[in-house]
Amino acid sequence: MEADKVMDGLIKELGVAIKAMGKAKKLDEKEAYSRIVKNLSESLGVFLDMANEMMMFNDEDPEEDDMPF
């Protein structure tokens, strides 16, 4: 599965969980949703860290590759 699709799914689920947490009335429901939000946020952070590391390795100037010498 592509990382972009996974990240998009995590972002959508995070939004759903945050809205549900806001609508929850009971404390135990709010706690359950807060754990879900925490887990989804941490999972999304893994992908963002990976993207950041990949960008650091891809720091070359793209015009340098086109030079004949």
C-alpha cells in the first residue's frame, strides 16, 4: 500500500475520531476516543518522520543531474 494512501486514511480517521470525541457525553467514551486520537496521531507521526527523512536524502539539486559534465 502506498504511504500517501495510508496517510490520507489516517487523517480521515483522525478527523472522525476527533468529531466523535467532541460529541461524546460520558467520560469513559471521551477517554476511549482520546486514546484513539493519540494512537492515530502517533501513527501519522511515523509516516511524517519517514517523509522527512526521505526529503533529507533527496536534497540534491535536480538541475545538476541535467548537466553534461
